[in-house]
Amino acid sequence: MTDDQGAPRHPAVAEAAAVFAAALADRLGASPHTIRAYRTELDRFQSWLATAGAPPDLAALHPRWWRGFLAERAGGRPVPRPATLARTAAALKAFARFLVETGRVAANPCDLLRAPRRDRRLPTWLESEEIDRLLAAPAGDGEQPVRDRAMLELLYSTGVRVGELVGADDADLDPYGRVLRVRGKGRRERLAPVGRPALAAVEAYRRLRDGLHGRGAGGGALFLSRRDGRKGGGRRLDQRDVRRILGRALIDAGIARRVTPHTLRHTFATHLLRAGADIRAVQELLGHASLDSTAIYTHLDVEELRRVVERSHPRAPG
């Protein structure tokens, strides 16, 4: 059996994977990015099973088939990065749990599945002077610069993920309580405090936006595409739009290094911790389910460490 592109398919896995993908969206609240990534990995898995002559029954897919696929992925050329293999293992484990929960198999075939540990690279962030330049980069009072300033201010003020930003609706911002309701991973909701400069920037944009597009445009989205004679504008922005907006602002600010919307999230967390914020408070603000995810932000650069030693060590170089 083959799919629409002619790739071999394992019918039982294909059927279960389709139901699993629907459950990811409807019941588990996974992000579109996670759903696409898992579907891609499971498409590879079922194609490999069909090519390798695996038994057609799900219950007969013993752990060696699951381990064999991961080993095949690990031995590919070019050699996959640890993060790629970790994603493959995560997809297999989540799918296997689903098979057990829905009674398709009796025992979890991935109980002993292990993937290489992911490298935990230290996050990069912007210094205060760089952030000031970036936030001031969109100049002017037209729709585009007013919107871009509001978006950048809100990203830095709240530390939200780019997907959370573009998913925000107008009704999610409470200007009186100065909070943004954020729908994060796994449909977990949290309230993100919004600083006064960011709130002022967003309120200025909302007044301009409503005058150009009318209230409720774009399905009530907070940020819309600009009014354009060719396209009309007024649609909800997506993550690619935000990356383009940030790229334009970086050029205008004269910042040449690689900066992504997630860098602003790193910057938010780093600046809070540098100022003495409690790590558990930062965990809540970032929407991390585990403190382990937040701990990576407790880094200090070499100059800061040197200053600590010079200030505190009795035999520090003077």
C-alpha cells in the first residue's frame, strides 16, 4: 500500500496516526508546529515499516521495530542532530502512549526507547542598549511602524512566544488590569503582565487599526496585516510575518547578528533574572511547565562572573 506520493505505507499505523493527529489538535491542544513535526516523523516510521516488512498488526510491532526505526534515523546521512533524533523519539513515544490509551495495543512498545541527549546551548539575548535601539527602530506614525513598535514592545514586555503573540485576540488584552491572556503550549492559559510602554504602544496601534480596518477585523486578532491597495490587509499576522517585521527592525537598528523572535523571549527572561527576579516567578511568566526549562536562563557572562569574584573573593586580582 502506498500514499498519494507513492511512498509505501503501513495501513494499521497510517490509520492510527491519522486519529492520533486529530487527537493532538482536539484533545491535547498541541501546536500546529508540533502536529506537523509528529506527522512527518510518523510518516517516515510507517514508510520504513512497510519497506522493512513489518507485520501488519499493530500488536505485533514489538519494541525492536520502534528501536530499529530510531537506529535507522540515527545512522542516516547526513547524521541527524541530537535535537532531530529527540523529536523522532518524542513522536514515537507520544504515539505509543496514544495506542495504549486507546486500547490499540496492550503494552507500551516505547517504554525503554532512549534518544541521544539534546545539546543545551546557552540562549542568546540583547543587551539593554540593543533593545532600546530595536524598539525605537520602526519610525513614523503610519500603520506599519505603529504596529511594528507595538509588536516588538509586547514581545519584550511579556516574553511570549511568537505563536502566542500571533494567536492573541483583541479581547485577550486587558488595558485596565495591564495583562495579556496567553494561550500557551498544551492549551495552558496564563496572564502576562504588560508594562506601561508596551501597553501605550499597543493602545496607539489599536486606535489606528480600528480606524483603518474597523473593529473585529481579522476575526478579532490583535495584530493585523497593514492596509494595502493590492491586498486590502486586515488578516491575522502569522509567525513568518513577525520574523520579517523583526528582520526589518534589526536592519534599521543596525544590529547585524542573528536575532529571532525567541531571542526577545530570552532577553525578557535574562533581564528579569539579572535584576534579581525569582526564578520561579520567571518560570510562571514564561509559561514553563518545568523549572528545568527556566534554569537555562540562570547563566551569567564572563564579565559578570569576574565582577562577582573581584567584589567577593579575598584574594581576587585587584
